[in-house]
Amino acid sequence: MNCSSLQHYLSAYHDDELAPDERAEVEAHLESCEHCAAKLAAFREISRVAAELHDPAAPLGMWEEIQAKLQRERRTPYGWRNAAGSLAPRRLLATAALVFVAIAAALGIWRYSSDEHRQMGIAFNRFLEEFNANPAAAQRILLAKYEGRQVSTAEAAHELRYHPRLPAQGPTLQLEGMYVLQMPCCKCVESLYRQQDGTTLAVFEHDDEEPAWFSERPAIRAHCNGVPAHLVQVDNRLAATWKCGQRYLTLVGARDLNQVAELMHCFEGSPAHSSQAR
């Protein structure tokens, strides 16, 4: 078993879900590979952190409301029907044709986007590997790959048609640069901040959640301040992605879970986000 194949077994090994022979193979590899052993340790640490978090209770009446909506949907007739109660043949053929076209188009889009997402994951993984030790070198990777250019906050707002999120309160963050990246998923804005301890924090704002960015790194989903977040261990730091308003924010370079929660609260309170660029 090599390092690449081990990644497919790491989560199941951690959860004690492997067959005895598979478990023995994984353990033999971990004994001889410090890199994979470190990944397992990171996975265990982020799982430990997640165990300390609590999911908020569902609001009262939520399940009854969902059930009522489902029942209304069942009573809604589908399409025009003839006197016998069955779909008219022409309508049925048209519907089948539309379904066929939609499936064919979806398969084409999937084949196209899956390769781009894979390439995006490779580029972003290189960025993550460099970021903690050399943020400037990491930044050059993204700028070269995605035609990135530095902009002012006003220029970013004009180009993106929305005001990028800025920290509203909380820890002191010094904005060092803002960049627009032409990524396959969307036109993305990235802000680099200098933290009080001298380290750099990167914050990306993008249209959709992008799990491909983190490739096969150990990750969990958990709630921070009641907000669902995707948490990833990056060396001795954390990255996090969560839905913020109409878009997603991804931060890279947080010290620990407490700082992730603090920064989420800090950016959630940004007043500029609700204003549309003119």
C-alpha cells in the first residue's frame, strides 16, 4: 500500500470500519511513513475538536412544516392529463425528449467540470502546502494559475458587482492585499491579512462551496457558533469554509477552532456585504 492508496482508507481506519487484513496493511504503512502518520494524527485531532461541538436543536414545528409541504406536493397534479387520467402521448414524448436532452447535457457538463475541479484541487493544494511557511510564494501559485491581479476594495466591488466581506469587529487584522482570481468555479476575491502574531490569513469569497479545493486532506463538518462549517487541518493551522450571506467564505491560516469561531463572527458582521456595487 502506497501513500496515494492509503488516503481512501484513512477515514475508515479511523472509524474502525476496515476488514482485519485491510487494517493490517494500513498499520504496516503507517509504521514506516511519517507523512501518512501525521495525516492520521491531524484527522484524529480535528475529530476530537468536532466532538466538543454541539449541533443546535431543530426549531419547534420544523418537521411538521416539512411534512405538510410534502403532502401538498403529492396532491399537486403533474402536467395536463386527458379524460382517462393518463398523460397525453405528445406531452409524454416531449417530456421524455427533454429528460434525455437534460441528462446528455448534464453528463457533458460533469465530464468537463470534473477535470477542471481536479486541476483546481491540485493548484489549491500546492497553495496550501506553501502557505504557512511562505505566504508570498503560495500567493504566486494562485496568481499565475488564475490570472490574478491586485485590486482595491472599490475596484473589486465594481468588478464583482458586490462588496467583498471585510472584518467588522473582533481581532485586529491588517489588510495587506485584495486580489481577483478567474477560477473555474467563479470569479473569486481573495484578501490577505496580517495577524497580530505576524502570520498571514487568507480569506476567499466565492459563489459555491468548493470541497475540491482541499482534495484528500482530513476534514470534518461541524457547527461553529451554530453555523455549519467545513473544517480542514493544514499542517498546524486550520482552514474553514461556511455559507455567509449569498456566498461562501473560506479562510486559511487560523490558529485553532476558537479563532475560527471568532473570525466567523467577525466576518458575519460585515456591513458592506449587503450593499450592491453601483
